[in-house]
Amino acid sequence: MRLTKINLLNFRNYKKCNIKFNETVNVFIGNNFQGKTNILESIYVLALTKSYRTNNDDNLKNKDSDNYKIKGEVKTGKYAKTLEIKVLANEKKVFINDTNIKKISDYVSNLNVILFSPEDIEKIKGSPSLRRDLLNIEISQISKQYINNYNEYNKILKMRNDYLKLIYTNSISDYRYLDILTDNLIDRAAFIYNERSLFINKINNRIGEIYEKLTDISGLKIIYEASIDFSNNIDELKKRLREKYQNNLQKEIIAGMTLYGPHRDDFHFYIDDKDLKYFGSQGQQKLSMIAFKLSEISIFEEVVGTKPILLLDDIFSELDKVKKNRLINYINEDIQVIITANDTAGISKKLLKNAYIFKVENGKIIAKGDNNG
Ligand SMILES: Nc1ncnc2c1ncn2[C@@H]1O[C@H](COP(=O)(O)OP(=O)(O)OP(=O)(O)O)[C@@H](O)[C@H]1O
Ligand SMILES: [Mg+2]
């Protein structure tokens, strides 16, 4: 999969900007606050219809505008299609080949991106919800059913939480309606668990080897921590969930919320039996997150049939020369990459050989060079 071009209108600090991408390596260079990350963000928004830096679309609209538009062309093999997202004062619309698509789940997955951003390192150390979001976003890109089940799960979860509160305040003793909600929740939960477990197994089949290539250290893996005793057998899993809810009914009524299920789970990065959250150095955490993202390339390819586009924000800072070179060797394969950096100084000639280099200044691309920095 390749992104051949993108047009921005009133997105962040870009009033108007048209970019034609190289099918392999693209590097956006420039000083701080000029708009390098904004380019990657715009591609991410075009792919997923929302940003990873803000939940509020107003922040994405240029400060002098009440709307923004991103349009891009995606090529897979010989076939090209245009994707477009328009955010007006109070509505958001997405288009494929100029046709309005009503369901977001029918739109997402037309452009597959894997983004590494400096904020991702926080996901190793930060709260469990950051790691759950990461899983949800990544799996959503390769499974439409996951998006649908996950959205349904959240709706039922909210209804169940509201009803648990009502049981408590109104001293309701008839649990039939709660049982219906619980059954529905369990069905969705089992699906989510199954998809997450498949995804994490796939990551674990790859991440150790990639991390070892980058660092010479073996044994990196991810361990999923479910809020119930996990099982790979769906019927067994449903049984365990049901038992969990039955045995903790009073606890949940008093809490006024659902205390078990995929919305409460977590996962961690381990090397041997050491959790990188507590034992990893900054560089180790950065490289393990990079290894996680790189593991996804072949997972996406396996599911979607084509490699995704790699968006790498400020990937080289904080890495020593050896790690930097190994990373470059790893990504310099048959995949489109879009990278940001302050300058090309730290980036090897090998990566820049056939690259397009864009110089960014104050919301404008002021120069484009092929292979000459
Ligand atoms: N909605 C907006 N309207 C106008 N300008 C914006 C908007 N949102 C952000 N900006 C500006 O965009 C710039 C930041 O762009 P970006 O994050 O792409 O910088 P960068 O080139 O990646 O910098 P760094 O090297 O520091 O990461 C800032 O100057 C910020 O004020
Ligand atoms: Mg930036």
C-alpha cells in the first residue's frame, strides 16, 4: 500500500498544502514547532478519522478556520482510490472515491498506517487505559468486526453500569434485566478477548526477534493481564465470565459498575521476568515500543494482503549510533515510510539514497529535494 499524495486544507498550521510522496522513503525535516508532526498526524487522521493527539476536532482546524479537509490518494498494486475527510463546523464526513461513507467501520482499514510517536513511549509506563487504547486502535485497523463488537460492548457496558446503580439506589431485587445485559456483555467480551489474544500471539511470534535484531537482547514479549482467568476456548471463557459476574454481583452493585471484562485489562512488556515499565531504560522502552510497531507490519500484511505505511515521528532521537543504524537497516525494506527529523545529519546515507526530503517551515513545505538533503 502506498500513499501517493495528500492535500490539506486548514489542518493545524497548514492553510493549504499539497504533497506528492515518494513510494519508499520520505523525510520531513525542520526546526521545532514548524509542522513536521502535523503532516504525520494528518495522514493518521485520514486513515483512522481521529487523531492520536487530541479527541477534539476543533484543535485540528486551523486557528483561523471553522473547518478542515484532508484528501489523499492510496495505491494498492495497480488500484488507486481517494480518501477524504471533511470536518465542518459541526459535522464530520468521510468519502471514498468522492462517495460519502456513512459507517466509519466501512471507511477505516482503507488506509493502514502504523505510527510511532514519542507519546507511545508513555504507553509503556502510563495508565492501563493507554495500553488498551493502543490495542483497540491497532486491532480495529485489521478487523471491522472488532470495531463493531467493541462499540457494542461499550454501549452495553454503559447500560449495565447504569442499571447496577439503579439496582442499588432503588433496591431492585429482580435481576432479570441485569441478566440479559450481562449475557449480551459476555458475548461481546468473548469476541474482544479472542481477537486480542490472537493479535498478541501474533505480536509475540515476531517482537522478540525484531527487538533482538535492534539490540542483541533476546526474550522481549508481551503478557496480557485479563481481569478474569483467561482461556483461549470461547465457551470456557464465557463460562468463566459468567461465574465472575455471578460471584461478584453484590460487589458490582455496591460499586455501581462492571468491574471485570476487557475494559479493565492490561498488558505489559517483559524481558525474561522483568517488566520494562519498572526495569526498562528510556532507550529500552523506546525500542521495545518500536519493535511492537514493527511487528505489526507483517501482521497487517497477513490480514490485509499489503504492507501498511509506516509513520515514524522523531524516531532517531535518544538512540545511539549502532541502534540507529540497525533501525534504518530494518525499515529500509519494501515499505513506504514517512519520517520526521530535525535534520538529515543523523540519518544514514543508505536511507536517504532514494528518499524525498521535504523541508518544513511554519506550516509550509519550502523545499523538496530528492536525495540531496
Ligand atoms: N489548530 C492549529 N492552528 C494553527 N496552528 C496550530 C494548530 N495546532 C497546532 N498548531 C501549531 O503547529 C505547530 C506544531 O506543529 P508540529 O507539532 O507539527 O511541530 P513539529 O515540526 O513536529 O515540531 P517538533 O520538532 O517540536 O516536534 C506549533 O507551532 C503549533 O502552534
Ligand atoms: Mg514533532
